[in-house]
Amino acid sequence: MTQPLNSSVELQLQKWLSAVAEYKASDFHLSVGNAPTLRVGGELVQLPSEELLTPEFIASVAESLMDDTVKQELDLLRSVNFVHSFKGRARYKVHIYYQSGYISITFRLLQNVIIPLNQLEVSDQVKNVANITDGLIIVTGDYGVGKSTVLASYIDYINQSQAKHIVTFEQPVELLITDAKSIVEQREFGTDVPGSAAIIPFISQEDVDVVLISNVNDGATLQAAIDVAQMGKLVFIEMAAHSVRSALERMISMVDPANEQQLRNELISVMRAVVALYPIANTAGSTSLASEVLLMSPGVVSMIKQGSFDKVDLVIENGQNEGMLTYKSSLNMLVQSGKVTQHQM
């Protein structure tokens, strides 16, 4: 059971959340000792004329947002993500976590409509990844960069154009997808699925074509994704890492060193693409997405075998004729389109 906010705190929170839409902010932060803060166009902006937040106030807001199950997860992991519908009008992805012993809260406004892939403001190289038919696709980037948006567009593209059985494993379910040509089942960790250990038994017993797994941050979940891809399925995973190189390095670091060579061999077998996303402040006062795309090639196979991830940039640059994309080339395209200036870069 969640605890209701007292009326004054509820009105204050409602006022602040309204500012998210007013300022076209991507995120809203409540942290002890700071004024309520928005992220606008990639920059943090404190709301004017607001007092500094106290531990007691933030704790009372957190308490009102969580049910008993979520509270238990926060107590155990010190960090929890879930979706909250505010007065039935707007849905927010809420991240509650401990920082220096105090609770902090981040709200992210979730769009109700999935952006069709052909309308998504990303490079053609990123869009073309949706045409891959099997294997493992990794979408990575820092927190809040738009990974879920791109992944939802990939799933929607398949849903609108192909008759597939699509199953997602998410924490939380951010964007609700309505069946079109495909059947789409969205399952939430902790509510519908106890954890990553349940993925393989479920997929093994169902006629599934496409799988999406969000928040892959441990070796067990990564291995589940690889095992599903080895069954011949198309598997999308979301991972928090700054770049293509850091995503590859992070995956290797998720397993015991004794199992590293096996993981390298499995990645060579099933990995098809890595897409890294970067937010760039644009001329419209919001953000555009720069990107980096790695596709499997003989050069990538050699790099993974040797573990020489310092060669990632060179491999991508040499593979641009094959559909790969460097971060620099992506930035140049944004400049040429007029969405980003050299100064903003």
C-alpha cells in the first residue's frame, strides 16, 4: 500500500511535475540540499524561487510513491525503478535511490505514443539495425539518453510490418505497445517474472521470434540473452554504457575471468550490432541524438578474439561502407542538417 501525500506536498509535487512539460524537460530531480532540478536540453536547470530540499520531504514523497514490494526492493538494492501514473494523466519512470545516505528521486516523463522508426530523429545507420533478423543487438548509452525510445521504435517497426511473436522483459514497462501484425507480450521483472533465471524456461516453452530485455547489468541476464539468441531468436538488449567500446568491455567484465573466453566465442557467434546513443544540445533548445554503430564483420571478430577493444574506433571507421557509423560522422551529419552547431558540439 502506498501512503497518500498530504495536500500541501501533493500540490507542490504537481506544480513541479507540470514544469517538466512546460520546460520540455527530459528529467526532474529531487535531491537533498538542492532545489528541484530539471534537465533541459542536456543541461541541469534549477527551478527558480524554490527552497532547498530536506531529507524529510524527499522521504515523504518516496514513501507515497512506493508499494510494499517496491519498498522491499529499495531496502535490499538501495535503488529501484518503476512507473507511476500521476492522477491518471501522465506516466513517469521513477528512479528512487540512496545517495550519501539520503533518498534521491528522479522522474522521467514517459511519452504515451511510440515514435515510428521512420520518424525517429536518428541516423539511417541506426534505423537499418531494425532490419536484422536474428542474433543479439545491443543498444547502449548513459542514463536517460533515449535507449528505451529507440528500442520501442525497433519493436514497433517489427510489430507493424511482420507477423511475429514478440516478448519483452522490462523493469519497468515504460511504453505500452498495442498488437498490430505481431503479438506483443510485455512482462515486467518483479511483477510478471521473478528474475532473469525465468527467461530461458519461458522462451523454451513458447513459440517466440523476438525478445527484448531491458537493464542488462549482470552476467546472468547477459547469459540469458545470449542463450536466447543461440536459439535463433532476434534479441534486443538495453545496457547502460557510454560507448560501443565501453559496452563491449562491460559485457566481458560481467563474467568470471575463467569464463571470459567462452563469452568472447559466444559474442562472436550471436552478436550482430551495437548501437551507442549520445545526447547533444541542439539549436531548438532540446536534444538531438548522435550515435555510433558497430556491425559484425571480420575485423570485429578479430578484435573480440584478441580483446583489443582499443581498436573499436578504427574498426568502425573502416566499416562505414558496410553500414557502420562513427561518432564523429554522426556529429557532422547533425551539423550539416542544421540541428547542431559547431559551438554546441
